[in-house]
Amino acid sequence: MLQVDQLAKSYGDRLLFSDVTFGIERGQKVGLIAPNGSGKSTLLRILLGQEEEDSGSVTYERDIRRAYLPQLPDLPEEGTILEACFNRFDPVAQLTLQWEQAVEQGDHEAMERLLPEMEAQGGWSYEQRAKEILGALGIQDHHRPITRLSGGERKRIALASTLISQPDLLFLDEPTNHLDLDMIEWLEGYLNRGNKTLLMVTHDRFFLDRVCNIILELDNHTLYTYRGNYAYYLEKRQARIDNARAELARANNLYRKELEWMRRMPQARGHKARYREEAFYDLEAKAKQRIEERQLRLKASNVYIGSKIFECQYVSKAFAPDKIILKDFYYNFARFEKMGIVGNNGTGKSTFIKMLLGLVPPDSGRFDIGETVRFGYFSQDGLQFDVQQKVIDVITDIAEEIDLGGGRRMTASQFLQYFLFTPEQQHNFVYKLSGGERRKLYLCTILMRNPNFLVLDEPTNDLDIQTLQVLEEYLQDFPGCVIIVSHDRYFMNKVVDHLLVFKGQGEVQDFPGNYEQYHEWLALQSKTDVPAAEANKGAKPKNDYHNDTRKRLSFNEKREFEQLEKEIEALETEQKQLEEALCSGQLSVDELTEKSKRLPVIKELLDEKGMRWLELAERA
């Protein structure tokens, strides 16, 4: 369907990619992975003829129909949702639009006139498909003006328009942004049905794993192809890096020998010597290559936060009788808790954290926040920079360095490098950054202030996978508290240990686990579909410690709670020591076997004691 040969693109002296060659056949679902600013979106635009390549060629099959979902949707500023969704170049789409308008206006004459044509051109199936897709993406009022839509709604409309047209080849740039979890799962199923062909850029690793059967990686201006899903890509990429590292080591050893020969040889060299000299310069270029690998795992230890974090005291909030966010909601946030907030769009997730931060007042109740708490808030719409500033200056205006504790400090430049800003990129002006790079810079400005309580509202949107991995590590090791609002399931599984599930109309479910565990629990609930009255017959009522008056701890439970804290701390220390020993490469076979057996036992004990600690902490 598509063949790309030796494609190259640069802006001035900045090379994006070169010698990019690949093909897409019918039925293949291809995911494109690359760091922010490396040219993913540019490559898509070149493939669509929206931008000129410097060299190379792009060839399509004859009469192939294409559709493109850009990262930032370009919708008309006039007209309704329906008009924006139905492609003006598709005669069936325009016919269906005329029919919908006639039905809406009650124009029987027009309906009678259009009826034979709708039957002849398959307008009914088009209409049915359009309503299915619009409904699945939460678009109900098809006649709303485009001017009244939010950025997230515009993205969903653009996605609906792309899917409704049923092209032969789909190009999708971050299709899961601004979609809630139900919509993402629906989209996974939709793209997997039938023999669809697509090329997409996305940071959503669950989505990549479940949809794509080929992964293209753009790394260091070069394209690598992996014929499998995301899990297969991770395995093979590591093997490629290990091979490259071994090859680089061999090249360095040989380079040292050849360098010595070059220094010994006289200026007047024979034919063989000249051949060896030319080979030396090729070897030198190879030896001086660098494999991008972070050796550092950033662990801050100077962050202090007291035992009192915040208490949500029977808070209620509603914007209308049919738009209830919270209703007499109680929650006592535990120290070092890492909470995820999930739920469909419009259920009040962002409103909840804005109330916590004092940006939106509750209708009743209050948030009692501890004196030591210092919030760091990453909002969806917080990107406000002086674009004429350099990247490094944006950070140094906040602080010259960050204190990691234990006498360790990190400069602003080192901190930026940890979040994958190269020294060259640090001295770029902000206006030269891609959308994803600006999001990453905004994140750095939040973290550089060294808060002890991070509140992150959709932090993963537009970030590349490499940055997400860095952020995951940072949050896993973060010694303070974290609240994350996100639809990125992979990210949530890695970071959070607790969920608040916003179900709408003030219903909030407290779940002690990550998203994957919650999803498994939901699946289990659906399998055991027993009538509620029968299932609960003779059962003890379940305590809801968040929305009811709670039974306080007994004397023995208090002692157990204190003992658990000590046991968990000791187990975590042992786990850390075991992991360090296993990674040291200095253990004998017997020691390695013994410690490998002990590690899963410790993890199981930590899970068990952690759950019990959470249970008691709710009532402490």
C-alpha cells in the first residue's frame, strides 16, 4: 500500500532523519516510536504530502484512500459537529449529512427526494456507522456549533471524522489524547476489527501493545523495524542495544591500536598504508559514537512531609442538579500515598484536585491540609513560557540547582539532561521546541521547585515513551505524596498503589490497587453476575471508611499498626539490599539462587502487610 525509500529531512543544520526506508502492506498496524522533537509528526506530514522531503520518495498504490488525524485537530470554525464529522469530499458523507439535516428540520419533501439515493449509495450503513462512532466517543448533540467545543472535544470530533470515512490507510497522531478509558478500550476494539491498515504515533504503551503488529523506532536519525507488538519491541530493542554496546567496545579497542599505528607511521605512506589510514577514520567515527543510556536513577531524599497530609471532610460539589461532582465525600490521605484518579470525562476528576488546591471552592465541607505540605501542580493548560527564552534559562530562573539530600546536589543543566534534554537542546529557544518538548519542559519547572506533594493532571499527554519511563522512575522513588489524573493505563500501573474511581453523579469508589488490578476486579464482578439481593443475603454490611463514621482502632490494632510500619520498613530495606546484590554481578551461583528465591517472598510479604497497613491507616 505504501513504500518509503531513503527519506531524509532536516531544518537548517538540524537533521531529523535520514535514509528512512519501510513499507506498509494491507492489514498491517504500524506504531511509530521516537523521542519528542525527532520528527514523528513531520514524517507523517511528509507521507501525506503536506510537507516536502529533502530527498527520497513516497509511493502509494493507485486510488488508495487516506485519512489523517493530526495531533492538533484542524476543524472548520463554522458549522455544526455533524458538518465537521462528515468529509466534504466524500459524496456518501455529504448525502448522509443532507438526510440528517432534512430529518432534523422535518423536511419531508427533501427526505422523499433523498431516499432513493440513500438506498442506492449505501447511505444507511454510513449513517449507522457514524452514529456508532460518535456515540462511542461521547458525542451526543450532533448539532452543536463547533465554536462551543473544548480542545478535547475537538480532538474527539476529528477522530470521529477520520474513522467514519473508512479509508484504506489511516494515519493517527496521538489518537488516545483526551479520550477516557472506556473510549480508549472501544477504539482498541474498533481498530482490531476487520482488516484495517494504519500507521500511528502514540505514547500509550497498552494501546501500542494491543493494536500494533509492527513497531518502527526512529532513534538517532535512523529507523529500526520490529515485527511484533510493543512487548516484542522492548525485548528486541534491548538485544539491539546490547549488540551495539558490544560492537562499540570492540571498535574502541581496535581504535586504540590503530591510533598508536597512526602516530608511529611516517608521513609518506604506501598504498596499503593509505588504505589502512582511510579505514582508521571510519573506525574513529564509529568509536566516537554514543549509545544514549541513562546510568543515573534520580533519588531525592531531602523531601520532608509530616504525618498529616490532607483530610477531605464531607465535601460536596455540584454545578447543576444533574452535574454532581462530590456528595458528602470523606477521605483521609495517608503519608507517602501514591493515588491515581480515573473515570470518564466530565465526572469531576480535575475539579476534585482543583478543590484540593484551593482553586475551586466546595459547596460544603472542607479540605484540612497539613502545614508541611508543598504542592507541585501540573495542569493540562499550564504551558505558559516566554518563547524567546532559552530552555536552560527557564529552569535557572526557578533554581540554579536542586538539593537531593545527603550532601548531593544537581545543577539545572544536569536535571534537564536527566529528563532527556541534551546540552544542545538546553541552549535552544523555547519557540524551537515541539509540543511534546514544551510539555516536558513544563514538567521540569514543576519538579525543579522540589515540592513534597505532586498533583499531576494528565501528565503523559504528548510525552514520548522515553520521557514517560524517566518520569515513572522519578515518581516510584519520590519520597513524598502523589496524585495522578491520567488515562494512561501503563503509566498508572507503574506508579500508583491506590485508586479513586469517579463514576459520575457524586459516586466515588475507593480501590486499594492499581488500574490493572481494578480492571481484573471489574472482570471478576461481571463473571459472578448474581442478583444483588441474593448475593448479599445474610452478608455483613461492608464498612465504607471514607463516607461514613469510622470505627476507631482498638489498643491491639494500634500496636499492630505501629509494628507493621517497622516490619514494612525492614522488608523494604532488605528488598533494596537484595536488588543491589543481584545487580552487582559479584554473587556466586548458590548466593544468586538463594537471593532470587528470597526476593519474591519479600514482595509477597510487602503486598500483604501493605494491604493490612492501608486498612488500619484508613481508621487511624
